[in-house]
Amino acid sequence: MRRLRGSGEGNLGCILWSVAFVVIALVCYKAIPIKINSAELYDFMIEQAKFGAASPETIKKAVVNKARELELPVTEKNLSVEKINDHIRLKTAFDVPLEFPGYTYVWHFDWEIDRPIFII
């Protein structure tokens, strides 16, 4: 004879899936904006390197201003811009803390861009 479930049985799976969904949603809520902003800054740095006819100080200020606009912790201290003949090299390293209840994850970014300069 088949046993019928009574009311209230089998809810543990639903509770566990709900908790997993909330954790995944919280991670996405915190991490996706940082990833989008960091990708936008990286693209900006590549653009500055490709078409960087300006002085290294001007490029550095432009990148720091863009990082400030995107709320990323890039400063003039952790950004270096060097022009070597027809190449430009940009280096930066910074950490972004992602704070979760009971845990802080430090997301480390370390970029080095070395490109030839194209003057149009």
C-alpha cells in the first residue's frame, strides 16, 4: 500500500533551495556591478594605451578620474604609465572588498597593458 505524505513533510529541500537561491542572489548583487565597472575601466585603459598621444601624466589623470567615476580604488600611487618609444605600458593593482554577512571577500585585480601607440 502506498504511503501518503502528511502536510508539512518534505519542506527541507524547499528551504535549502531557497537559502541557496538567496546566497547566489546576494553574491550576484555584490559582484556583478564590480565586474562591470572593472571591465569598463580595463577597456578605457586599453583605449588610452592605443590612442595615447598625450603625456603619461595626462593619461594617468584620465584613468584615475575614470576609476573614481566607476568607484574603483585606483589612485596615482597604484597606477604607473610609461611611454617607451612607440609603446605605452599601463600597470595597476588594486583590491575591492566584497562584504557579505559574516565574511569579506577581497577581489584582487592586477592589470598590465602593453600596446603600441597608434596615432591617427
